[in-house]
Amino acid sequence: MRVRVAPSPTGDPHVGTAYMSLFNLAFARQQGGQFILRVEDTDRARYVADSEAQIFDTLHWLGLDWDEGPDKGGPFAPYRQSERSESYRPHVERLLADGHAYHCWCTPERLSEMREQQQKAKLPTGYDRLCLGKTREERAQLPGFSESPVVRMLIPDAAPLTFVDVIRGEVKAPRPDDQVILKADGLPTYHLANVVDDHEMGITHVVRGEEWISSTPKHVLLYEWLGWEPPAFVHMPLLRNTDKSKISKRKNPAARLLWFREQGYLPEALVNFLALMGYSLPDGREIFTFEEMVETFDWGRVNTVGPVFDLDKLGWLNGHYIRELSLDDLGGRITAHLSRVGVLPAEPTQEQRDLVRAATPHVNERMNVLSEAEGMLAFLFTDDDAFTIEPESAAAVLKGNAGEALAAAITALEAVETWDTESIEKTLRAALVEGLGLKPKLAFGPVRVAATGRRVSPPLFESLELLGRDRTLRRLRAGLEAVRPGQ
């Protein structure tokens, strides 16, 4: 049993690539088969140079590894379509010779005008076969002629429009147009290339999104014309926005696979979430590992209704996974994330790593994504000369009795002998709550904002211990100066 995923390197990897990779890989592992990564890079107009590397990197990050591919090789190499261009031409020549395909010399302008006229007349859009049956010389006498022809399929009037889908049963698709299978630049379109490559690579099951249902009759015809046994087809439900539209990078940043890493989602949580988008375990559990998905995998458990991509649910799920991690593991992941976004240097010092680890028990219950650690912990890694207080926090808290609270806090903390959480809390409660008679919110709010720059931070007394005596007092004095200039 052999399956494949075939992304196109035309920009940031789409979350759908991970979604399809997950189900292909789970099926392959459950069946003891092979999972192949093939890069379909024949769309040179949209090709992006670093996109392929991003596809590899993000799938590796998710743990969705492949058995054969451009970076690994394999018995059916090469695994980039651009490197297989010579393998398509003989099949095109055969289709032409057998009368299943024909040359088309129409210019893009002529095709655009044809479509506009069809739409105005409220006719089905599709190629009008102006070039069918004509020689090059005959076609050149007519308007809208291009020197470089494409090759089109000749769809028969009695083309089969139904096929069997593994999860949907018998499916009926609309009648296809005379699809271009070879472009003017000599490169194949998706429709020809994927059929040839799937056959030559021994793909037994084609697992892809339901948007390809309408194209499947074309592919079935190509298999028939070329004398090949077609694979089994599995069309997965599409990921949907909350308005039920197809999730896309233009409408939703979460369509970008890189976005999840930037936001600090854990790969194991995202894999679990993507599995839930189309699959359920027999016992109904929502939290499960990839290995548990593999153990129970059955196409009959795939829901064909397009799942809504609910980021609130993903956030909840990610928070669960965060709290399941050991503090050492979570501290390491927070450190890596802070380095990636620039809060920490690319190579943090051991002292910085230790400080993140010490802070981890105070933030792990407050986070659903690692990016939330940026705001909570940045105060620990900001030099005092670059430290600033959020304007909103200053306006809300550093007013009224704030100066009195800060002055009393500075005096009291200067006398603390042992700088630890217990001593700091005892000292500040005595000086501000008991001594000044302030309610805890009014007593500690100004201290928190002056020391961390924000109204929301890890627990105050633990934060001051982590910040250290000298840095705490410097920031409190600067806060007091902001409230009472010149005093």
C-alpha cells in the first residue's frame, strides 16, 4: 500500500498540506505501507524558491515524516515533477496518436473572450473546440492564433461521470471540459502529471481534498486511455472557516502552516486537532496521540462534513498539552519560542535558560499558546535602559495613591535581607496593606506595573524574586519618578 502527498511550492505551506499528510501517514502506518512526499513544481509562474524547504521543515516539526521524497530519494526518484519532465511527453504523444487529445493554438485573449461570451449568454463555460480537427496551417488562418500550442484532452460525449470513493461511496461529478494536459512551455498540467506520477510511483490510494472530486473523471479517463489500473480515491472534507467558506491564506492567517509555529502552538496539539477535523476515535475521546489514531484508523470513521476550523478549541487543546509537559520540557520550548521571536538571543546563555526554567511554574497555568509567554516574561530579559511601561497600564494604575505605594515599597524592600518570594510578600503586605491601609489591588498594582511594565504578569512576589533586588528597586524608583517627577 502506497500513498502520497503532493504539495506545490507556491508560497507559505498551507495547513491543508499537514491535514492531508496526517491522514495519508496514519493510513500508511496502520497498513504497514509507504508514505511518499512528491513536490509538484510545474507551475513555474507561481513558484517560490524557499517554499519547498518550508514544506519540509513544517512537516518535520509536526512529526509527519515520509519514507520517500526529494530529500530522501527512493526507488522511484526523482520526486520533483520539474525533474521528471521527459517522462510525460511519450504519454502525450500516445494520447494524440490514439485520438484522445489534440493541439490547441488559441491565445489566452481568445479564450478569455470566449468565456465572457459564454457567461453573457448564460451558457456553460468550456473550450469550444475551435482547434479540434484542424492542422496548424488551417488554424493559423483564424483569429486568436498562438505559435505555441497546448495539448487538450478530447472528452467523449459518453464520458463516465461516476466513480467510487472509499469514504463517500459512488460519487457523481460534473461533465469535465477539454482539459489542458500539456502547457505551451512543454510542462504538464497537474491533471496529466499526477496521473503519470501516481502510476509510475505505484500509488495505490490517492487521498486528497474534496475540491478534486470534479476533476476525478478526467483522471479516470487518462488511466483508461493509458491502459493503467486506477488507484482507490479518497476525498477528504475541506477545512472550513467559521462562515463555512474554504479556509484560505487570503481570509485566515491560520491557513498558513507557519502561523501555528509563530503563535506557539505545540506540534502534538496541532496534530491532534487536525485529526479531530475529520476523524473520531471509537471511544469518543478528543485528546489522543498520533499513535492512538494509527491503532484505530478506519476510513469509515472519517466524517465527510466539512469541519469548522475552531481556533478557540485549538487553544483549549493546546493549553491542555502545555500543562501535560514536564516543567523542564515546557521551559525548553518557551526558551526556543522566545529566541525565535527575538525576546532572547538565538543562542541564549545558560543564565537565561535557567531564568526561563525558574519562571515556568509561574506561567504554565496561564498560557494556552507559547506566544503568551512573550508578554509575561519579556520584563525579565529587557535591559533597564530599554524597559518601558505599557501606556495603558500606566494610565490605569500609576495614579492616585500609586506614588505613596511605590515610595513605601521601595523603603520596605531596601531593608529586605533575604530576597525570596516569602520575604518579599511579607514585607510588602506589612508596608502597604497593613502600614498604609491599602487594599491589595491598590497596594500591589503599582508595584507590578512599575516592575514588569504590565498589569498582567506572573505572580507578583515570584516575579520580583526572579527580577532580583537591584533591578526591582531601579524599576520601582523609575516608576515613582514617573508618578512624582523630581521627588
